[in-house]
Amino acid sequence: MDAGPRSIALIDCNNFYVSCERLFRPDLLNRPVVVLSNNDGCAVSRSQEAKALGIKMGGPIFEVADLVKKHNIAVFSSNYALYADLSNRVMSILAEYSPVHEVYSIDESFLDLTGFDDIVARTRAMRQKVMTDTGIPVCVGVGQSKTLAKLANFMAKRHPRSAGVFNFNLLSSNQVDSVLKNLPVEEVWGIGRKLTASLSAYGIDTVLQLRDSDVASLRNKFGVVMEKTIRELRGETCIELDEAAPAKKQIINSRSFGKNVTAIEDLQDALAHFVSNAARKLRDQDSIAGMLQVFIQTNRFRTELPQYNPCIAVPLVQPTCNTITLQRYAMAALNSIFKQGYEYKKAGVILSEISPTTTYQGDMFSEAKEKPELMDVLDQVNRRYGKGTLKLSQDGSRHSWKMRMEAKSPSYTTTWDDFPVCR
């Protein structure tokens, strides 16, 4: 049986962080809502009402303080525990609708629906099930490639008549041309501001013009990625679905502090926390690291203050994913680069020379000393009861370096004390 045209679906949660906040606060429905970035700096998620008031994506919140007050805009710090948990629930539901499923980001997922004879009903059903089971609204875009699916999702979000689902494969070629003719080229996946300006110089301002452009000449000018984009717009598959994320070759965990830090004890505490996160990610992908780097930085925007931004790389005696061992190396590295008299704004750890656990055989004495079963218990407890339930004594015990999160909502789904109470 002919499977018909390839059907790639992109499911995207609508204003995801805002939708998560509204889920447990129905009083926020129809009220402008903004969720802020790390340290409560910039807007990273906005409700439609907030967008209509002129709140820009990435705009510093202090610049619109008067607008926030005037229109009673609800402002939240990012609640990553809540967002991650709800994202996992959404992705689990979507995986039921296709055996080929790629989680692209915390709020986006690709499905390959090729061969299903009920794609229209299937896309509407998945949208309804996600809403019913999680309370998170999503839109679905379908096309013959990932790039077209992205554009279809854009159409689904902005055209009420689509009822949240837009499928290019249901349109005639003339109808597709009409849609692409009215879409600015900047809406194409991977075409940013700089490329938009460059393409405009070539007389390419719409998606249709890009699709129908000369592939060879644009490849010579912009490279093979541009060629793939054009071919994807023509319905050719150049970007396959990745069902399993490849193991990372480098793991970075860092953070800008809520306020400047001067004491080495605070830096030690922060680095212990960062190492713990990085080591957990190593174990999650069954890997070990052979190199650890530590860096600390002053605030480069405070030019009136003394500047100092050291970084040190430490080769490990033997590759490991053991948090205790990695923390020991990190503390020694910090001690070697720390200097009094500076106000530090950021610190971080980088794990590199990463390889699969199975490729290295440590001797029995080192294995016994590191106690890998302790890490197994640590991970099992935290997977079952929530990240941070069980941790090492130095991991985040001080609070002076923590991010500014003055408007964080409760962790409704991951912390017992924050569970909503029915009255």
C-alpha cells in the first residue's frame, strides 16, 4: 500500500512556561503573564496578552516596570522543576501516537506520521489528549519535512481557523504557494536576522522566493546548510528525526550569581553544586570524563571593578563519573586560581574527554574506593522522589550565590510541601 507523502508533525506547546504557571493558577487566565530568565533578568515566555502590550522576547523586565504596574502583569521567576515535569508528561503522551518520536526541546517534539491513514484525526486527537491529561495547550504542524512542519506549526498558532492543527499535505500546490508567498523568510527554521538581511540583498524576502531560488548559487554563497533548507522547503528530507539524543562530548554546568560573591566558601558551594549536576548528566548517558575545567569570572559589565577571569584544566588520574571524586578535583582547582579582592559574578565546571563507561576498565582498588553503588543509590532516590532529594553535604548548602528567583511559583508537581491543597 502506498504510504503517501511523508508526514512529519511538529507539536509545540503554546507559550509553554506561561501555560505551566496558569495550570495551577486559573485566576491568571486572560491576564497578561510574563516568565523571566535566570536571575529574573529578561522575559523568556509571554502570554498573548503580554505580547499585545508590547512585552518583547528577551527584553529586560526593568525597562517595562511601568507597563507591568499599569496593566497588572503577573511576573514569575522560571520554575524549571515544574516545567521539566510537565514537559515529560506531554512528551510521554505524544510518544503514544508514533513509534518514531524526537523530543526536540522542552516544549517541542517531532513525530513521523508517515503511513498512518488517519493523520487528520490522529493530530487532532493528540492535541486534545495533551490538553485533557496535562492542561497544556499545543499546536500541531504537519509537512513533508521538518522545516515544513515548523512552518505549518507557525500557521497553526497564528490562524484561528486552523483550530490548532495545520497540515501542508492537505493543500494543493497552488494553496501551498499562496501560504509561502505571504510568509516572511525570517520564519524559516534556522534563518535568523543576519541571514534574513543577506537574503533580502538577493531579492529573497518570502519563503516562496527562497524555496524557488537557485540552490547552487545560494549554496556557494551560504553553504550546505542553506541548500538543505531549500530542499526541505521543497519537501525533500535532509534533516532526519533523531530518536535518541547523541551522547554529549562536553558537559558544561555554570550559573551567573544572584549577587556578587567574594568568599571562597561560596564559590566552593556553587562549584560543588555544578559538579553534582554535571556528574549526574554523565551517569545518565553512561559516560565518564577524563578532563575537568573550572572557571570563575568577575562581572565584565562592571568595568569600574577589578577584572579577573581565570580558567584551569585538570586531567583526571583516571576517567570517572563519581560526584565525590569530581568535587575533590574541582575544589583543588578552585583553590589554585582563587584570589581575594575580587567580586565574582559567575562560576562553572566543564567536563570533557568524555567516553562510554564500557570503554574503560578501572582496577579493582579504584572501583572500591569510589563506591559506584553510592552514586547508583543517589540517582535512584532522586529519580523517584525528585532532583535534590538526596545530595552531598556541600552541594548547595549556602545560599548567597543562588540565582535571584524572587517570584518563583511553588513546585506543584515535584515537591510534597508544594502540592496544591483542595479545600
